[in-house]
Amino acid sequence: MVDTAQNVNRIVLRCVALVGTSSAFGKTSLIVQIYEIQTPTEAEIILELGVDHIGSVVLSETEWKNPEIYDTVRLAQSAGCRSSLIPLFNTFDQPESVRQVLRYYQPDIIHFCDSLSDGMGIRDVCRKMIDLQKIVKKEFPEIAIMRSIPIAQSEFAHQVPTFELAGLFETVSDYFLTDTLIVESAAPLAPSTTEQPVSGFIGITGRTCNWEVARQLVESTRIPVILAGGISPENVEESLTLVRPAGVDSCTGTNAIDDCGQSIRFKKDPEKVKRLVEAVRKPQR
């Protein structure tokens, strides 16, 4: 990348300026986390807009070594921001795969977003996921763990055991991230979830979760909660007012849009990210 050192210095100064602005109002800065940033070129643009966490995704267990994601992680860290990395493959039976990903990328945060509920209860894989997070905490104590906790849309919130899951994972997590589990049927004897955008995982639905449940999670847990699920420049202020999380995460809501009006995965709209950051950083918050 041309003039990389100069660009990193400029981004660092921008991050420092934002922290100073937040401190002037006597409060800790709200975290702005943006997914899915897969290249250093896009990361550079997004970092200059003042985000705190850059999120990337390892899409394959077999092709897990991606030099562009590696450079994205390094750029975020050099800029004084934090990198968050999702291993988007079956991790609970493959602890060695997780180890090799962490050794190679060395992110600040590993983010697990496996689906923990089928909309009717807790999945059996939860115990294996807890054991995996214990391994990560023991072997990689310098890397924080973010765990996605499912919350349904407003009308189906009672069908997802959000608080029970949070209780199970709290001691092996450093952050919770709320995300939307799509539930389509409330019939007691019928399968109650539809296929998620990525099978076996929650996230990138573009739909908001039940914010009242999210607020209760914030109030009941001892670890920071990042609010995700359909967060956009248009609704982020309202969400912060109602939920009072430690920060917000946006993916689909800040993506670019194609000619058919569909969200383009892995391509951000810098103007949307800019508007979202500005809304979060408003002094009166």
C-alpha cells in the first residue's frame, strides 16, 4: 500500500482525537464496530471515519489463511484500534483450527457467532462452545472473546432463552454481542426458526432484535454488551437511547446497495459509516 506509514499515522491521530472528545464529556467512548471488512484498502477508509473495532471474517476452515485479512488486522492494530475476527466455520469440534487461526492472525478479539438456540431451547453444542472458549482463554489470554447472544424479533422474543444463554457464557466471555435470530413461527410443536443467512450462525440478517430484551441483558450482565442486529445510521440514536449498550455493531446496515436495492456483502458504504459514527459521537449522548 502506498504511503502506508503516513496513512496509519493519520488514522492514529483521528482515533486519539475521538477519544479526547469523548473524555471531555466525562464518559467512556461508545464502541463503534463495523463488519465485514476484508481488505486493508477498505479498512483504511473505514478507520479514517473514526470506528473503534474493525471486524473481519474467516470464511473457510480449509482456506483459512488469507493475506488480505492478515494485513487488515495489522492495519487496524497499527492505527490504535481493535481487530475482531469471526471464524465462520464449525469451531466447536475443531479447537486446533481455532488455534491456528489465532496464531496466524493474532487479532485483539475472537468473535464466536455460532447459533446457540433453535428458537425452542438451547442447542446441545453449547457445552462444546463453552469448553472451546475456556481453551482460548487459557492458551490465548491476550485475546478477548466476543460471544453473540441470540435475541429474536420483538414478537418472538419469549421463544429464545437469551438470559439463560448469557448466564452460561458470561464467565468465558469478555463481550456479548446481541444479534437477531430469525424466528418465523410461534407454533409450540413446529420448528420455530427459519434458515439464517449463514446456516449454523446468527448475524447479517439486516433485522433488528427486541431492544427491550437487549436492554435487560445490558442491565443484568457484568460484561460489556455490543448491540447488533439491523443497526443503521437511521436507527442507531434510538437504539442507544433505549438499550444503553457499551457500543454498537453494524454490518448490513452500512453496506453498499446494488442496482436492485440489495445489500452488497463485503462492500461498505463510507457515507453510511460516517453518518453512523457521527450519530454515536453526538456530545449530548
